[in-house]
Amino acid sequence: MNFGYLIVVATSAEHNYAQLAYALALSIKNTQKPGYDKVALVIDDKSQIENFNSPWVFDEIIEWDKKGHWDGRSYMDELSPWEHTVCLDADMLFFRDYSHWIDYFIKNSELYIANTAYTYRGELVTSDIYRRTFTKNSLPNLYSFFTFFKKDSILAAEFFMLQRSIMDNPNEYINMFLKEHTPKVIGTDEAFSIAAKILDITDEIAYPMQFPRVVHLKGGVQNWPWPANKATDHVGYYLNDKGKLKIGSYQQNDIVHYVEKDKVTLETINVLEELVWKS
Amino acid sequence: MEELEEFMPDFDEWLKNYVEPERKFGAAFEPDTGQLVCVGPFVAVQLEYEHITEIDEDIAVKIIDGEIKISNCFFDTNEGKFEITEEKVLNKIDDVLHRIVDKRWTDDCKPDIYLTYNKDAKTLKVELSEEFNGTKVLDNEWQPAGKRKMFWSGETILSFTVADYNDPHFPQQMFDVKLEDLNEKFVVIDDVDITGKFSIFTRRLFKNYVLEEI
């Protein structure tokens, strides 16, 4: 079996995405079984990871600078060194083993894209406050933050080729698919959803499943009866020395998409590094 | 009618020579506490109060308009300076349950409250920055340290909870320190017997808290 995770980052003036990717890779090494814990990093400037204490947590490092910011994820199928890949957003952390689900995907799927998200209390996110574009335009609710694909799949190849075309030629698709609540920039999620709609493959690539369970920590989707910009203004974010995370008083056992980039500090990195070194 | 016209000034001439009277605002204060009690035109305030000081018009207008609460305004009778205190509103979880950062993980943080945990002696020393008249001498990068004026209502208490590392759900010990006890002195808490890695949480009355383990 040739399976691995893929993280695509680029230099940003606002955030240190290389450090976020490093934290995610450390958390994968800390929680996944051998054989299911490989991580490939795509980065536009390798020098950003030279100072990390354990850059070996990246099994593959691919220097690639053809696209900036998040857009590199559109090329995940071409960039991944793995036969079977799960491409993740950098601002996520793992807290338990998911090898059984990876086995399921490898056996049953060529392309699977997350289509649900959860609050820190484990409730299904129902609010569309950040996803009006999807509901107003009847697009499938896809989250690119967890995308499984098989390298030699024709289905995946067609899908990624089309979504790249959407990203590269947004105006051609906006008039047809994003008439209402048109975003200023078409992001990966929108491109994924439009591609799935055009190919009419939503039921094949985003059917209901119990996995992945990703806690989305954007403030507005926590099912709170008050408006919230940042979730951590309202609940504490506590990563202990065993690498276990509590948000408020809720222990997190699922993948956490923490969103607020300042949650990964040098101290957080140190905690995750020590756990990797001990294991 | 003709007589009246004779004494009417020429409006254009009057306007040309008009000098706007100086607007002066005054604030009355309690002589013992410095607490402001009234703000208004200087002459009017002077008629009613004995202890008054002149204040800038823009501040006076803001106080009158309610933009600045008069209860937050003080006159420092020693230095003859007018001060507005910052109103501390605790509305984020980090304000009411703030984890004090370890010195190892902070590079550019000027501490207002500094805690030193001596593992061998099992003591915790609490200090206030020299900027607030405390004993914690700031590092060279923050020198010369200016003096900041703070007014605290009543007995302000700093509450600290020693808990498991980054997990306030498992408290080990709690203690309080009166802010006035940190004025030109420090407080040492004895018998702080902490098991394993720990964090200290507090209500965030100051901006920056730093913890050092020695």
C-alpha cells in the first residue's frame, strides 16, 4: 500500500503556513499507525522548514512555486507522490488513529471529499453563514480540507482537471453557477463544488459517511445563539502536554480545523515535538 | 429711530474685528481621591466647586457627551496631572481565564505582572512591573521604564489558579494577592507544591503576565 497525506502551503505575509503544516505532520506522526502516517509537503520555499527540529516528519518535501496561497491545492493530484492521498488544509490537527477509515477509502473509493463539518461539541454544522454561495446557488456542500483521491483514477483526473479550469477561468463559470452571492474570488471549495455539479458526480464523491469528522472552529458555525467572530473568544483552547485538546470543556477526538492560525505557537510545536521524540 | 441707527455698528466691521472669547473648561474633583465630580465651562464650575482644574476642551466635550465615563477620570493631586483610567471590560474567555505564558515561549512581551516559581523552595513570587511602582525591574530592552499611573477601585485582588498543564479543568492550588501589596514590594506564596507540568491561570486585569520557572 502506498498511502500518504499531502499538505500544500505557500509563503504568506500574514501567517507561517510552514509551521502549521509542521504541527499537522507532528500530530499525524503522533496518532497514526506506521504505514498510515506518511506526510508529503508541497512548499514554495524549502528554506522555511530548515530550522524545524524534526523536518523528517515530512517524508517527502516537494518544492513547487507555480501557484500562491491556497491555489496549489488545485494541483494536488499532480503533486502528490502517493498512490492514495488525503490532501489536508494546513491548519488542522489529528487526535486519533484513522487507519481503518483509510483502508475503507482505498478499498471503496477513487475520490472522496468531505461534505460535513462539526462543532467543537460534536454537533453537525447546519449554519450556512460562511457558505451562502453554496446554498443560494444549489451547489453541493463540499469541504476541500479533507480530500481523498487515487492517483490513477480517471474520475479523479477529470474532476481535478475541471476544477483547475474553474480556478483559472472563473468568469466563465460565475455567470452560470455563482449568480447569487457571488464570491470575490472562487476558492477551492467553490471550484470543487462546481466541478462536482458539472460532472454530476456528487453522489459518488460526497455520499453521507461517518468519516471524516472534522471540527470546524469558525466562530459563526458553533450553533451558538449569539454571533461570534472568533470561537476562542468564547471558549478556551487547551492543548495539554499529552497532545490532547480540549475546547471549552469538550475533549476533542476528531480532526480539528482550528482556523485561527495563532493557535499553533512555538510552545504548541514543542509539545507535539516532545511526543514524537518519545514515541 | 434715527438715533438708534446712529449707534448700530457696521456688521462687516464688527465681524472683522470680532475676537472669539477663549473657551475654557474646568473639572471639579474630590481633593482626597482625585475623582472627578463635574465637568463644564470653567466659570460655571468655579461658581459651585472649590477644587477645580482646567482640562482640554476635547476631553471635556467627550466627558460631557458620555464618550468617556466621568467615573474613570481622576486628577492626580500630587503631580498636578489629569488622568483617565482604562476601563477594564472582561468579555473574552481569555480575559476571565487567562493562561500565563511561560518566559521560554515569549520573546517580546513586556511583563506587567511577573511570577517566579522556585521549584526547590516550592515558592511562587508575584511581582508588579516597575512601570506600575512594583519591584520587577524590566529587561534592558524596555529601559528606561516609564511610570504609569493606575487607579484601582477598592481592594483589587489578583486571583491565580495553578492547574495541570494548559488545562484549567484540573486545578491544583488557588491563591489571591492584593494589588496594593505589590506596591513597591513583592509577595511570596509558600508551599506551592506542584505536581508535574503546570500552568497558571488568572483573571486578566493587566495586559501581560509572564511566568518563569527557576
